[in-house]
Amino acid sequence: RDADMGTVKFNATGKESPGVRIERVAGGGGMVIGGCPLPEPLVVRVTDGNGVAVPNATVEFVAEGNGGVADPAVAQTNGEGIASAIWRPGIDGGTNTMKAVLRTAAQPSVSFTADSRPVAPNGFATIGNKIYNSNCQVHLFHGVARPSLQWSSGGDEQWVNVAGDFARIKRWEANGVRIPITQGFWLPGNSQ
């Protein structure tokens, strides 16, 4: 049966974070694979109106658009007024923006930007002459070529023992196989 439990009243008061200004100290810029951390953390400094460092101020790192994520998303400044976070720009690639916002009524902020290359899940992306996997590690391909389809649409005597060839390739610890073909055998409209 329903009983009247009465009314419960809650009173809550909040305390504004100390500090007036926030400034960039380090971090941002450069190019990374989407979802991979920047090599240096985002670092900000919070000061009062006289430029004196403010400890225990609350800074929130807020992604804009495809900005990715910061860890931690909310940080307290140390004794020198410094707060930092590791930034992983978004996986879609392009220019990413992360704001560091001082949690006060005025909400002063600074922005960081970094570029990222898109990477498919379990796929690869490049920066310069390096290929990265989706775990942010440089990937080195060890491959072999498996010929015969470039000169015969059904392969030749070399194509008979494909299972044995691939077993050997696996023992060689290859992580890629190139199978060359000729468009004359494989594209519509070709007479071969």
C-alpha cells in the first residue's frame, strides 16, 4: 500500500573554483594517428588577478567537434597552478580542437589544436614514411609475392599447391601477400 513519506528538502551550495586567468604552457600541435595520444601532454597554468599561481583550481578539458578525448577530463591545479591532461585527437582525422576551461562563472579558456590522420578499426594510417596500426604502433610489413595469376587466369602449375605455399608463408612470419594479376583476365569486356 502507498504511504505518504512526507517532503524531503535538500539544500546545496557550490563553491566556485579559485583563479581568474588560464594560460597555455605546453602541448598541442603536430600530427598523430586519430585516437593516439599526442607525444606531450596539454599543460595549462591558472593564476589570480595579480599573476600569482593558484593551486586547487578546477580545469575541464572539453573536446570541440572531432576533438577526441582528454585524460583526465577534469584536473586540479598543483601548487604551481599547473594542470595537465593527455590528449587523444579524434579518429576521423583532420584538425582537432581541445579547450581547457577554468571552472569559474566567467569560464576563461584556452584552445589547443592538433591534426590527426583517420584510421579504420584494425586498419592502418600513414604519417610521412611510417605506417601505423590502430594501436598507435609503427607497423612493418613482411610480405611475399605469390605469382602466376598475372599470366594465366587460372594460375599455372605454381598455383596447384596454394595451401602448402600459404603454410610456408605463415612459417616465414609474413604478414602480407601480394598476388599480382593482369587486368585482361579480371576486368569485364576483356576477351582473354
